[in-house]
Amino acid sequence: MAAKQKTETVTLTKPHRHEGKDRAAGTEIQVTAPQKAWLKARGKIDAASGPGGYQPGKTSEQKGDKK
């Protein structure tokens, strides 16, 4: 019996058909690492996709703020 692959939750940024069902942008789905890479390469999830589509905030340097 093959070992079950580890999965993680990602948030779709575009509509996508997953497990035979149409899923809307904003839907969270469980995927394996290869599935995540495939979705990322096609722009279906963002680079930091995870539950809720978390995006870390920019630092003041990244924002261009002057000290």
C-alpha cells in the first residue's frame, strides 16, 4: 500500500476544476506539493497561497518609506 501524500490548504485566485468539481476563486482546497506547484505555475494560486491566501505585509523599506 502506498503512503498517503501530505497535503496542505491553498486558496484559489482563479476558478479551477478540482476533484471533478468547479471551484470559484477564493475557495480553499487541499493539494499535494506537486499539485500546488502545478497550480502556481498556471496562476491559479498566488506564491504565498495558504489558508485565507495570507500575504505578509511589506516592511517600510519595501514600501519606499524614507527614514
